[in-house]
Amino acid sequence: MRGIDLSHWNNVIDWDKVKASGKEFCIIKATEGTTYLDPTYKERKDKVRNAGMLLGVYHFANSTNAVKEAEWFLSQVGELKEGELVVLDYENYKLSNPASWCLAWLNHVEKALGFKPILYTYHGILKSYNWKKVSDNNNGLWSSRYGLQEQTPNLKYQPSNGSWSFRMMWQYCSKGIVPGIIGNVGLNTTDMSLNTLKKYGQPVCLHCPTHCPK
């Protein structure tokens, strides 16, 4: 199953064409650090849903204060519907022990939302640090490695799984060409079915089915 990821740098002009190209999920940037809100976030939440793709939302880590960054994300993320995903995007080498920082963010957000966010990071970062604290916490892994920047996944360039037994998703290209989008876009693949992927997202609320968003 294939999907894309977006931030304000990406220019989407036709969501129906994006969906028709075979993209089943779309993960969009929400926040960064402790003050930045992606200006396209709120509008794109609705655009992704209306196009019939599974929505994911991510926070870009600046590695300042993990709890403060988590609180900023939580203050801006808004409602999430059943199956929608939450991701921490960690892609810097600022910290000597990034697993501890990420775990603090992931646990704080999990406590607030009631389900485990996913960790996104690079092949090189996975190989450079010990991530066992996060993998043992059962946060899913979305890892990236671009190889030759091919438009379809090349198994020669699969990324490291670090200390995880498997990865949920692979971002295999950062220079993807997708109908309906001007310029390059991140391309992703997963071996999971859509229903399995949704199990990593917002759960069904059994206590108030008439009130929770569907």
C-alpha cells in the first residue's frame, strides 16, 4: 500500500488526482518545536479526509524540551478520527541519547490521546543510536532510506529497523512525482493493509460512540 507525506513546502492542486494515483494514506505536518504550526495543517486535514485517504499527522522535533514540544503539538492537533495516525518526526543529531528524548515525547502524547504515536526517523539515525527504549515501548517505526530516489521501492535500499523486529512504513523516496502535486513529494510504502495500519491510530471509543468522531 502506498502513501505520501506533506508539509507546507508541497503544493497540492488536485486531491482527486492524488487519490486516483493509488495513494491510500497521507501524513501531514502539524507542528514543529514549541511555537510553529504548519500553515496548511488545518485545511489539509479536511482535504485528506475528503479525498478518501487515511490521515496521519506529525510533529517535527527540534530537540528542545520534549514535554513542551509535546504540549505544543497537543494544543494544535485538534480532533482525530478513528484510525488516524500520530507521528513524531525525529531527524537530527543534536542529542547523545535521542531515544530518551523521543520516549518522553511519545509517552506524554500517548497519555493525552490514549494510543501510541509512531516514530519516524532516518536509516542513519537508527544505526547511530540505541533505540531499544522506544522499540520496547511498542511504538511503531516509520523509517526512511532513499537509495537512488526511484519512484517505486527498490528492496536493495531498505532502511535499518534498528532495534525493532519490523517497520510499519518505509519512506523510500523524497523526490516523488505524483499527479495533482507540483514538485517533489515524499513517497511511502507499507506491507500492511489499510485496516491493519489503522490499528496504530485513534481507537474506537467504546464509551461514547454517539459523541466520538467517526
